[in-house]
Amino acid sequence: MTKRYKLEEHLPLIAIIRGVLPEDVVRIGQILIDEGFTMIEVPLNSPDPLVSIKKLVDAFGDKYLIGAGTVTTPQKAKDVIATGANLVVTPNMNTEVIKLSVEAGCATFPGIVTPTEAFDALAAGATGIKLFPVSALGLDGYKALKSVLPPETLSFPVGGIDPTVESMKPLLDIGANGFGLGSSLYKPNMTDDQVRANAKQFVETFKSLTSK
């Protein structure tokens, strides 16, 4: 199937807005987009996540990568795809979830830790891999994994990334292509101004490290 996105047109930072409420999601999504984000996921363990995803898709889905995280089963993948989403992110490596998502034209980032999971995910057609949690690998483990993966493999570390040079640069130096950003970017109890400030700092730090 023809893909409904061009990944190279997107800033490779995935905003993970876990816990967002449907009544807040479009407003939060607009703040993130205003600050430069183009990839937004609502984890499925958020309140009424499919409602939130559909609202984001209706508001922004023609230009941006909008979808779900924590997509752990084929049925959940089907439910997400039915919203019109074009982004599927998982915490685990499930071949059927990957294949369903890829066939539907979604950018698909399954969670992996081991080389076996990584190669299985790529063989199933994954757009890239989500290293989750990257703390389980550590810098040495990530470096070893990168050394055996095909050089074109997109890899996005997730877990504990904050918007500082010290947090992002060591992973970028190893070869990270982008990041998934969670609680350091968004928590439901944050004000809009806090979310905006966090988003701005993440984008500025990432661009400062990758524009050289």
C-alpha cells in the first residue's frame, strides 16, 4: 500500500501525551504543533484514547503523524487504524501488530530491547524501532545494538529523555535518529504554558544538536 506519510518531512520527536483527556487533546496538540512537533501519540492507557486520537486525526491528520502508543495487540491496532491514525507505536514487538499497521499505511515503531526483537521488527516491515526502555540498554548496549543493525535503520530511544544537551547528545552521538518524549514533555497536571515551554526546549535542544 502507498504510505500516507513522508517521514523525512517530519521532526523526529514523538510527543507522548499519556493521560490526556479528550476535551484537552486538540488544544494540547495545537500547542505542540505550534512549537514544531509533527508526530503525536496518545497512549492507549489514557482516558478514552480512541476518542482523543480521532479528534487529533480530524484536526491535524492531513499534515501530521497522529496516532497511538501502547498498541500491544492486533485488535488494538485495528481499533487505532479505524480512527484514521497514521502512527502506531508499541512497547513490545508483536509481528502481527507491525504488519497490520504497515499495511494500513501507518508509520510504525515497535518497542524493542534485544537484537532479535530489532531484526524481527524490521523483517515485519517496521518503519523504525523504539528502544524502550533505553535505560535497559544503556549507552554501551545501544552502541552494540547499533553496530549490528542495518545502517539505514531508524532508531528512537524512549524513556527518561529530558530536554537537555546532557540527556540527548550521548544518544545522538551513537546514532539515534530521534526520540519519544513522555513525562518530561507532558503530564496531565501541567499548565498549557508549561507544556509550551517544555516543547520549545525539546525542539530547540534537538535542532541545536543536529543542525551542525
